Amino acid sequence: MRDFEAIISELKLYLASSKNRKVLDKDVADALDMSQANFATIKRRNSTPYRNILEFCNKEELCCRDMFFE
């Protein structure tokens, strides 16, 4: 199972594929439907927001397995 940094990197890669610019933490926070401050706190604590990621995967019709496992 991937760690927090790897999961966020995977999210950034997915988001970058739909945009023609660098994806920042604020873009990930928006995609996960959370505030930038909340995302920064989660990132600092190295705590994975599983529910937000699962809801994002569902909304985007992504396979959760691709996000969490290598």
C-alpha cells in the first residue's frame, strides 16, 4: 500500500493530465473538497484523507486500487 506522499503524487499526476500546468497542493485540496488549511494540516501530520480520496475516485470514476496500491 502506498504512503501519503505517493498517493498525493498519484493524485497530482491524474490532475495534471487534465490541465496543462503544474498541479499545486491547493489544486489537490480543491479536488478532494477540503480547505487548503485542512490539507496542509493533514499533510504535516502525514495522515491520509481516505474518505476524501475515495469520494474523489467515485466522482471521477477512477479505480481506487490504482490510487492506493502500486
